[in-house]
Amino acid sequence: MIFDILLRHAMFVGVHTFLGVITVTVVTTLISFFFVLGVLVFVHELGHFLVAKKAGIRVEQFSLGYPPKAVGVTIGETEYCLSWVPLGGYVKVAGMADFGHETSKGEPWEFQSQPRWIQMSVMAAGPAMNFLLAFLLILGVRLGAGEYAFMASTRVGRVEATSSLHAAGLLSGDRILTVGGEPVTDWEELSSALESRSGQAVTVEVERGADWLSLDVLLDQKSGLEPYIPAGVGTVLPGNPAEGIGLKSGDRIVGVDGVVVSQWFEMSREISARPNQEFELQWVRDRVEMSAMITPRSEEVDGKTVGRIGIGMPMDRVPVPFGKAVTRSGTEMVRLSTAIFGFVKRLVSGQESGRSLAGPVAIAQMAGQSAEQGWEQLFSFMALLSVNLAVLNLLPIPMLDGGHLAILTVEAIIRRELSARQKEVLQQMGFAFLLVLMIYVTFSDILRIFG
């Protein structure tokens, strides 16, 4: 049973927010790519391996990498090896092949000799392990890095004018206490409560200064809310105007060209509107008010010229309790999986362009960019990619795990096995489809990178 990463484990993700100018070194990109891909493929194949061994199926070879073989060692009935092409991996079990067919001798340790539910368990184990890996990565990031301080509150920052909550009287700076009688203590709980009651008439209790108010509102599908993020300076990027006037991490910006600001979006809006225009910036450092003249550099964003001074948001963290981290990691897994299934559905129905897919070149670029941003971004990217791998391997395409599961399901319904020739034709069709798809997305990656 060969699982070829170049074809069978192709991982495609939407690239609208990831791709940009290549800013990472080739070495970082390659190391990050092979690390991410190696871990995901190893875990996937380990799932097939463990379930096959548990079921008494003979595993003839477990390879990290694709032939030709570099080194190998045989332990018991299995040869464990490293192969020269580091773009995939495979598990070879007795009595089965992904491409073409292998004659079954009817031995009790062969794949084809097992009940269908065991065969299906072996095939489903790879995607299941990728789902598990993604969950553990998300959980590890939450426990290791904590959550952003502004997400630990329900204080409202921005309220869209078209939002039903705005129409009901919710204001920036309000702190939401309950939604439909359900207490909410942080932004994730608030978002979940609003989403679950979409389209319903509810009462929202808020704290405004010293007052408690009750707002009756028919909730929209989208809340139109953003958390309260103070207009603080998190990072100062070297070589930018902010560094030139002496801004430092921890400073709190209070005025842009005479406009009083207290939130990040207010400050960003005012600075963005002044590309290449000199103005006075006011900020507070250790309770001391300071100011200087500054000229934002211009930058093209979505066809518009905006101003940038080179600062990042304040990213203070607070710890997350273990129980809450587990629950929310599970919720995030469901959200990611649903989003990817939705993307595939839109792709098949023609609502999404094939140009939104990313192939190996784009994935390598994303891995390199994530690595440059630190372990949190890299592990988060790995989790996203692991869910992609799990979901897409469940699609009913021959050569994929989902294709094998579909064939086994058909055989269970018709109460007989498909002939070796029928399976071979299906595998060849799947091979051709995946090969064409891989060529297409790789070519699209190259065109995208070079504009």
C-alpha cells in the first residue's frame, strides 16, 4: 500500500492571505518545508501502520521519504527505511498496492483477508492521526503561548454601523456581560454565543461605565463586532518612520494629527489616510506625554495607497486554563474542518476558483514565512496543513484514503468485491487526475510568485 506524497498526499489550502513577496531565505524555506511535510507524512503513515499491526496485518515496509531507498533496517517482519526523495512516505502492507494490483494469496496476515471494517479502519487511520496531530498542535500553542490579553475580555472595540447590535444601541467601549441570559467572560465565549443565536431575538446585557444596560436585538448572521485593542505599540520595525522618531514597545499612542485615539483601529485608520504626509504623533510613555513629527511611508494595499509607520499591535498574553484550552482546541478543529470541507464544496460547484489552491511551491513558501515568525506561527500553520491533509485524503478519489473507503463501501453494499481489473482502472483514473491537478497547482504557484 504505497502512499505517494507527490500525488496522494497533495495538500491544497486557500492562499488569499498567505502569499506575498518572498522574504525568507531559500535555506529557511526548504528546511521548514521538509520539517513540516516530514512530520505530517510520518504521523499519517504511522496511523496506517499502527492499526494494521494491531489488526495482525503484516507490514512489509515503512518508509519516510520516497524511493530510491537510502538506508534501511529490518526489525521483525518490517523494513524501516529512509528514502532519497523527501517529499512523502509510504506503508507497504501485505496483499495490497495503491497502483495496479497485487495478487492476494489468502494468507491470514494479508490486507484482503481481513473483514471490511478492519480494512476501512486501516484506511481511515491516516486521516484520523492528522486530525489528532492538528488538535495537539492547536492545544500546545494555546497552552504554551497563552491567549492575547485583548481576547480575555468582552470589551467591545469596533461596532459596524450596519450591525443590528449597533442599531440596538451598543457602543464602542461597552463590556458585554450576557447574551440571551448566557454569561460570557471572554471574546471567544462572546463570539460563540452570538454565532449560536444568529437570527434570534435576544437580550444582551452590557456594562457601560457604572451603568448596566439591557439591549433587545435580533442578531445578524455576522455580529459586526471587534474586540477592544488599545492603541499601544507592540513592536517597532527597524528602518521605518516609527523607529526614526524614537517610538518604543509599550508606548501608548493618544493622538494622530490632532485626532484623539484610544484604540488600534482608530489609530490605524488615521495613519493609513496620511501616506507621505507629515503630521504630529502624540504618545504616552511611563505617564509622560511625548510628541514628534512623522511622515508615514506609502504602501499599496488592495489597490489603495495607505500610510504605514512600522509598528505592530500590542500582543500581551495571559495563561489559558487547561480545561478551557482543550475545549477551545476542539472547537477550533471543528471550525477548521468545516471551513475546508466548505472550500472543497465551493471548488467542486464552481463557486471557488482553482487559482485559490496552493501546491508544493506555495506551501514551501508559507512554511518558510511561518518559521521566520516563530514557533507559534509554524505550529499553527502545521495544524492547518494537517487538517487539510486529513480532509482531502477523505475525498472519494481513487488513490486517496477516501477512494479506498468508497470502494470498500460499494463492495459492502453489493456484497461482493470489485474485480482486480476494475480496481486497477479506478486507480489509474485517480492517478491521472491527481497528476494533472499537481501539475496545475504547481504551475499556478510559479505564476503567482512571479506575478
